[in-house]
Amino acid sequence: MRRALLLLTVAFLVVLPAWPSPAANADTEWACTGGSVETCIKQSTDHGYSTDSVTITAQFRDDDEVIDATSLTIFVNDSEKATVSEAGEVSLTYKLDPGRALPATDEIYAVGDDVGYPFQSPTIEHLWVKRPVLTVAASPNGTSGEVGSSFTVQAHLTLDSKPLRNTAVKLTSSMSGQPQISRTATSDVNGSVSFTYTRQTAGEDEIVVTASWQGQSGAASLIRRWRLSPPTPPSTPPTSPTSPTLTPTSPVSSQPPSDPTGPSDSSTPSTPSDSPTPLRASLDLSPNNTSTAVGRDFTVTAAVTTRSGDPVPDRLVTFESTKRGEGAISRTATTDDEGKAQFTYRRNTAGSDAVHARVSVDGTGLSERIVHAWTDRATPPSAAGTLRLDSDVVNPGSDLKLTGSGCPANGRIELSIGDFALAGTRADSAGDYRVVAPLPELPLGRHKVKASCAGSSTTATVDVVGVTAAMGTAGAAGVTTVAVLAFFVLLGGSIVRGLGNLGVELPFR
């Protein structure tokens, strides 16, 4: 058929008119010239985002059958983009040139040439638009709450600031040493979704919220800290109402009334408060800077005492051990009659952890921290050894005489009592030391003397008493005996003088 058409054209010198370019085809079906010999073209989609690609396909046909053309070329905006020779089909996949303003439209057509006779396809258009940006936002960030409480994460999805609905959103919560928490939900008409969960262990959660849309992904990250519940303070019994007191009426004064325009004393005498004075307490945590073999128990002791050294019983102490890469271990214990509470735990991997202790005494929060090492082989503790006083009862203004041992050879020792520094010295080659230090001005009562060396410390107590109390029982008894003897000597002299005045003769006169 094609050869017959060519012969007829040559014989009758008939020149075929060029096919006009038809209007743009908006769908992805084949667009053909029309007639028995034609060039057809189509695209994979008639519009796309600026970051996507489009595929153009052209065919040369004779009676709807693909046949080889001398050449077959695809043009984009009148620029040749792809061509084949002696083939019936050609394809082109391309993206929008960077830098073009959006939206942009490409005009695309194909030309099939058969022995010098061109057959141009209809022109189709491809629309390029900007891809909207997916944004994932989540809140609140950096908050903290008690373990066991509920925590709600609010997430919001947008495409170029417009809500993105009906899209899957995933929340993942990760805490070291704890199971991962995952939740999935679908955004509502406002592009919003919420997740609620809780933790039963203190620590830090890393929360990631993710969503995807047409191959584009977005994410938001949050931090949530879970803390232990504070100890519950002891309840205070309700105060019973006091009975009204009748005040007798004062008699009418005979003095003239005071001048209301003159000065007057309207001050009211203050009454002392009946509320008890809060305890001033301190918290000690030991042992510090020691090590334990992994898999074995380690015990921490917290001692709660007043500033005068008296134990504070019945106080709830919260212990927490934290170690990088592992979950926190938490316990609570109540101080005994000696003001002490203990926390025993173990680790199964080597490394260092920190132990925190917290306690509330009459509304004042106290905290202390030590460091402990977990090793494959335990090392002996580096302690300050023993501390002994020559006398545990002293008078104000006297000297303290202290003897200690167990410090490193030639190590530095710092001695203190309460909030006052006593003295500093160095141990001998055996780790022993002896110090005589003046007693600072302290209130009467019991005080704690502390010796620190090599990062550890040990304590002893001393009672500061008045002169009478310092004499002890024997001294008091001696004073009493002297006073009684003096009394009877004076009494005897008076009796003798009295009898002499009465004329009574005594045998020894």
C-alpha cells in the first residue's frame, strides 16, 4: 500500500499537503495523525511534579501496523530529543530542566520520515507543577513526668502549609534498656493525630514521628523524661477547733478620754509561733568510688542525720542507679532508728554507673551522689579507714585530738566538723595520721567529725558540753562532798559558841 501510494504521487506529480498540528491532547491515549500512514505519540502522564519524570513514546504506522520509518524523531518544544533510524518506535524519558519557572508546559510531537516524506504527529502538552513539601510537626518536646502517668504526643501533617488528611502516621518511642513502643494512626481532616502512652521506668525517651506521601517522607523528634514519684510527706492531722475564750470586761477608766486627733499606739504585741522548728538535716551516701564484680550484689547506704549528728528515722529515701546503655534501677527504703536506709542491686555488664539518693526532711529536699564501677574482677575499696578521738566529750574552747588510719601513704587528709574546716595533714608511710586541732565555736550538742582522703571519708561523733557536764559523775561527787564537809564544820562552830554563851562547860574547853 505504501509503495503504491508513492508511485501514484510520483506519476501524477501530486504534492501532499502538510498535516496541521492538532490541538493538545490532554489524556495519555495515543494521538495519531490520521490516515493510512501516520505518526502516533503518547505520554505516560499529562502532568507531573517538577522532580518527577515523564516517558514519551512515538510510533510510525501503516494501517494501524507499526512499520519501520526511515527516521523517527521526538521533539520537545521544537528541540530534537530522541531519534531512531529504520525503526518503527522510539521512546524518551526526561525530567524538567532545572531553573524553569513553575508551572511550566512542554509541547511535544514526533515526526516520522519515510523516504523523504515527513509525517508529523499531533502536538501534546505536558504540565509541570511544583511538588508540595510534606512537613511533620510534633509536640510537646522536652517535657518530664512521673512514671506511670499518661503522656500524649500531638502530630500535625501539612503539604505546603495545607492539612494532609487520611495519611498513616507512626510513632516510635525508644528508651535504653526498655522495650520499644510503636503506635500507628491516620490523620484527620485537619491533618492531626494524637498518641498516648506511658512508661513504668525512669529514664529518657527518644520519640520519632514519621509519615510518607507519594514517595516523600517527613519526621519529627521529641524528648520525654520520666522521673520517679516524689516521696509522700506524712499527713498532718487536722487541727481541732479551739473553744472561744471569754475576756472579762475592763472597768471604766477614770482617766479622761484620749484625744482622737493625737498620736496613738496601735501596735499589737506579737505572740510566739507554736509551729515546730524544721529539722536541719544532712544526707551522706557511701561507699563512693568502689568496684564490684559484675553479677554480684552492691549495697549503698544512705545516712540521714541532723546537723548535730542525731539520726533521723522514718524518712523515705529514693535510690536510683543510672548506667549508659542500660536501664535505670530504682528503689525506695525508709530510714531505721539509726537514720540509715540501704539499696542493694547488681549489674551484669562492666562499666561505671552513678547512684543518686534523695530524701525530704521537713520540706527540705536533700540529695547525694556516688560513683561505682562494675568490673570483671572486683578491686578493694579505697576508703579513708578509721577515725578515733581521744575523747568523745569536749568543752568549748578545748582541743580535739584525733587519730586515724587507712589512707594512702603520704596522702592528703582534710578534717572538718559540721560546716567548719578543722585541719589538713598528710598520712605517714603506713597511712596513719594524728592531729590536734582547736575546736571552733559550736553550739552545745553532738557533732560529726569527718576525715576525707583519696575520694572517700569516714566519720566520728563528739559531744560538746558545758563545764559542769564535762566534769562527769566523779567530779560532781567530789564537789558535793567538799560542800557537805564545809557545811558541817561551820555548823559545829556555831553550836560550840552558842553553848559557851549559855554557861555550859564543855569537857574539852
